[in-house]
Amino acid sequence: MLITGSRVLVDSGTYLEDGAVLIDGDSITAVGPREQIEAQAGANVPRCAFDGTVLPGLIDAHVHLAFDGGPDPVSTLKDSTDEVLFEDMRRRAEQLLHSGVTTARDLGDRGGLAIRLATETRERRTPGPRIVSAGTPATTVGGHCHFLGGEVSGEAEIRDLVRRNLAAGAGVIKAMVTGGGLTKDGPKSHQSQFTAEELTALVDEAHKAGVPVAAHAHGADGIASAVEAGVDTIEHCTWMTGGGLDFRPDVVKQIIDREITVCPAVSPHWQMLPRIFGEERAAAMFDLVRRMADAGVRLVAGTDAGVQRAGFDGLVSALSFYSHLGLSNASIIDMATSEAATALGLGSVTGRIAPGYRADLLLVDGDPLAGLGALKDVRAVFASGLRHEPNTTAE
């Protein structure tokens, strides 16, 4: 298929005006000026003529398809059978796709359902983004998200859980390095869960298989431990302590030097946080993300979709948080495309419009470099070359 657009986003902040993208199957074969690529395509290739912007499909680097985004996602999960839950997860995956997300990293579910769903979307039996799944996240006994089945104690059990996730098809390993607010009966968000030796064992087992590790870490001590253990991404990274916040420039330098990526996992409803935490504390939390960005930490976009107040169509709303911090629209789009792809280990596969890359494309009205709101005006989504339109079935 030949896709033409008024503008094609081919690089960070760079448009190809009156451009075209030629795809064959699930891959991009050519990108360039419309007349040139039309001549290369030939007369018999199907056309998709478009007046707006063609850009890479978006990547949500932190979702939980097993949760419903309602007021009590944990109770809803516990009350659902695997059969009902899987059907709900199918619908959530389709919602992600129709919002422009062509790749999603699922960072923890129950019973390997997200891995199963990843197979269905890859085989085009279910509409949805490509899913990189962590399977069952590692936690301590009674620890954060223990109800997902990943309770472990000691290095041997940790290594065994990692191996089981890898054997099931996990593309990332998730470690609950600190507690979290979703688990009411577990450790507090700032409290660490694993010893240094246990974290090192988890990272070692994953890296032996060439699979990255994502560390859920709110606490400043937990963040430091995750960095020391050699994780690949830090989720949330809120620098909490028992009495407040503790931003540590020395640890930030290590994050940068070791090329660790941070996914703040900002809620689509981030503007509600001052009401939840108070104006002063929320402003301080926002400032910590700004300070990481200013220091040169690589940030990627994620929404924590599935937890309270975080639906599966909210990535663009979450991106507005980074506009609030003063980041440019070009860098924010990179966070949700090329930078996120690199963090997921897919930097040579997706996240860019270039020959040889997967045909993951988003067609929107307007100019997203001028205003991120244009990303909500979705006209069509191509996932691995297959066209989808909001509120319609795949063509």
C-alpha cells in the first residue's frame, strides 16, 4: 500500500512535506517525496491519500491490561475468572490500538494472560498493539501486587520465577523493588522489598537470556538499589522517603551513565494530583521529573493504564504533562515513539518511519508538532501494516 500525507514525520521534529510511505506486508519499504515514491510503487498498488500528518505509531511503555482503570481495579481483578478477564483484556487492547498505540509494554498481569494476548495480536487473531509482556511480576511474600502470583523469597525462587516467565514468552522481567499504593495491605510505596543480592540475581537471570528488567521503584533507596543491580528501566522513579522526597543527584548521574531509562508512568489525569497529594507536594513531584529531564535522563512515555483513573485511551492526555514541564513537542513525541522503542529493545524494529521498520503508523488530522492535541484526531492506525480505524473493524 502507498500512504501519502501532507506531512510525514521522518525524524525527531522533522517533517517531509507532501511525503509518501510505501509498505509491503508488515514492513516499510520506502519513504520519500510523494511523486518519487508513487513512481516507485507503480500503478497497481492500493493508495491511501491523506491530507493530515503521518507519524510513527505511539508506544505506551507502561500498561496493565489485567486492570480495568476503575475505582478499585484490584477487587475487579480478583472477582473475575480468567475467561472473563481475558475478554476484557482483548477489549482494552483494541482501545489502545484505536487511540494510536501500536506497541504496549504490559508490566504485570495474572496467569500469563498478557503473553497469551500478545500471541493473538501478533497473529492478527485479535486487534491490538504489539504487546511486550512481563508476565508475572516478582514481589516479596505479601508484597506489592502479591495477588498476581509472583511472591518469591530468596535468590533461588527469584531465579525460578524469571525462568518461568521467560519460558512462557515474556519480553521483559518486572521487579517490584518497592511497595505501591495499589496494594493496600502491602509495604508502603517508599519501602524497599528485596535485598541487593536478590535484585542482582533477578537481573542476572534476565540478562543471561538477553531480556531487559523493569523496576517498579518509588522509594529513593529502592531506586538506588535498582540502579546498582543494573536494571534497564525504572518505573515511576518518584524519589519517596518515609518523610517526603529525596532527589539524589549522584544516583541520577548513575542512571545517565548506565543508560537506564525512566518511565514516570504519568496518569492521563495527572492534573488531579494536586487535589490528591496537595498543591505543594504535587508541585515538588512534578519538579523532580523536570530535574531528571534537565539532567539528561532518558524519559519515555507510559500511563500505568489499568490502575485507578487510568484508562486505555489516555496516552495523549498523559503527554500533556511533559508540555506542562516545558519539554518541546518534538521531544515528547520521541518519548512516545523512538525513545520508547529503544527502551523496549525494539529500537531497530519500530518507533520510526524508515525502510526496514515495521509498518506501525498513525494518521492524524492537524500538526502534532504545533500542538499535541492533534494526536487525538486519529483517522487511521496501521499496526504491522494492517489498517484499523476508530470504531470500525480492521480492513
